[in-house]
Amino acid sequence: MVMSFLGFPYEMYGGNIHLGPLRITPYITASGRYTDNVFLTNSNKKSDFYYSVLPGVKLRVTPLDRYGFYLNYDADYARYGTYGEVNYFVQSIDAAFDLNLPRRVGVKLGDKITSGADLPDFEGDRKAPYISNLFRIEASYPFSDRLNLGLRYSHGLKDYEYHEDEIDNSDTHTIGGMFRFRVLARTSMLLEYVYSATYYRRERADVENNYSNRINSGITWDITAKTRGTVRGGYVEKDYYALNRKDSNLFASANISHELTSRTVLSLTGMRNIFDTSNADDNIQFSSSYISNQVRASLQHTYRKFITSIGGGFIYDLYLHDDLYAGKKRKDYVWRTSVGIDYQMQRWIKLGVKYRYTNLNSNFDIEDYGENLIAFFVGLTL
């Protein structure tokens, strides 16, 4: 297959229970967490301990070499000790169908449904429940052993339960295509184009409706036997046609990993792109789009049954238009650091503990916050 644009589940389905062509992998993770800033506020911080349970099951059916069906269901439930308004229950089901046609044409269909909620922003606030759905289709065709063509389409929608939250009800259509040319055995060049259109389903929605175009090229390669990566760069433009306004900037992404030793891996990721804010009409004073620059590094070391990791990252978000009241552009600077250790006690049981620190500093003081989070978990996989 030429690519996986849309996150179809392939290798994640190992399948430990076999019933003919059916493979079943049940799993459950239970965790306890402590946070010193439940609502992520700058002042009057509230701390709390909460636990979460995430059961799920993965199914894979491969009756013939040409076909495959995949299904993943999970439910994430969290309960706080003091601030019950932050309790959440998120369910998702993701199904995909893999079809290999004659002449080496590959087609993948998938659909993911999620039932969740936006969490409260302050004490006494309420959750905003929603249902989202993402349908996707992807096709690939190899012109030769070196040249491949990939096409994709997806439709995402989001519907909120309460009338006052329907401001964010939306539909997004995305169409894309990619050429990939293999230069060397482990080096490929690519050219990608993506068109996306977002429509808000509410009154006066046309002021936030927009479409975007992105074109980029890149390279995927194994730099050495121990280093591999993908780097892309190009141009992206968002057009808010009812406002007669276009926002454009450079697009970039990178993902590089390097084996320092047989047990130690260094990973670097980065991205630059344009995003919409949520609650677009309410946040029009901040502008409806912003440029996000993100970079992260992580170091992972494996020793027998232990895996230790340390990581850190930086995010710089620049809103593209002045706040209507403050007369200036919003700027956010976010720092994150984390350290953790996992212990694979048995093939089917894993234990772990993690610490994470997040600090957001903005030129809009109300957005500032810092958080310390400590978590421990136990995971079971049959």
C-alpha cells in the first residue's frame, strides 16, 4: 500500500485469541492520577485525585488474502474525588475494511464514531456532550515498482447535545492525493495536495465557513541503518470567503528517530500548520485561525523488562488577527516535560508511572496556567 493517510488500523491488531480467521484482543487499563490544577486556571487552582478505567477490544477478520475487516471499541471512564463535574465517559468504535483488488489496486474504507464531551473550563461549569463521526476512504495504485498514486476522501461531522453548544456543530470534507516515487531502496520522494472545506451548521454560520488548500513535498528515508525519518514542507491557505479574507503560511512537518544504541532511541517531531479555534463565533475576538509551531523530543531506553522515557516539547501559537477588544494578537507559549517508566511484568500485564509538567504563558493573562500531573497505571492484554 502506498500510504496511510487517515489512520487506518493495521499493525495494532496482533490478535491473541484465534478463532479461525478471527483474531480477538481484549484489553483494559486502569490508572490513578493526581493533578494540582483541575480546571487549568491561572489563579484559585483546584487539586484533585481521579481514577480512570479504559476497557476495549480489537477484532481482526481476514477470511481471504484480499480482504480484511478491523474493529476497535473502547470506553474511557474517569471519576474525580472532589470535582464531579469533570467526570467523563468517552466511547468510540472504529471499523475499517481492507480490499486488495486485481492489478494491485488497494481500497480501504473506515468509519469512527465517538461519544464524548468538552470538559468544564472552571468550577461550576458544565460539560458539553457531543457525537462525532469520521468516514474515510483511501485508494492506492502502483504505476510501477517505483511510482505509486494515492487518493483519499474523508467526511467528519460533530453534533453537540445542548442548544447553546451547537455553535460548534460542523461538517468537514477533505480530499487529497499523493504521488510517491522510490528513489533508492529505502528512500522515497513524495508530492501531496489536500483540499478541505468546513461548514458550520448554525445561523450566520457563513462568516466562519472556510476552505483550505495545502500542497507540500517531502522525503521519507532511512538516513542510516539506525536513523529514519519523514520531512515535509509546503504552503497552506485558508479562505474565509464570506469575510473576504485569506490566511496563508508555510506548512512543515518532520518525524525523525535515531537508535543511539540497540536499547536507546531518540525521537524528534515538529510541525507548523494553520488551525481553527473551537467555538469559532464566540472566539472571533481572538480570530478564527492561528498558526501553531510545535517541536518535541523524547529519549527511550529499554533494559530487560523496563522501558524508561523522558521528553519535552514547545508550542508557539500565534493568532492571525487582532483581538477586537484588546487591539492585539494573542500569542501562547506552551512548555511540556515528562518522565516515565513502564514495567512489562508478564506478556499480558504492564505497570507504569509517569510525571508531566505543563506551563502555558500567554499575552492574554487569563489564559495562563501551570499543571503538575502524576499518574500510575496497570494494563492487561489477553
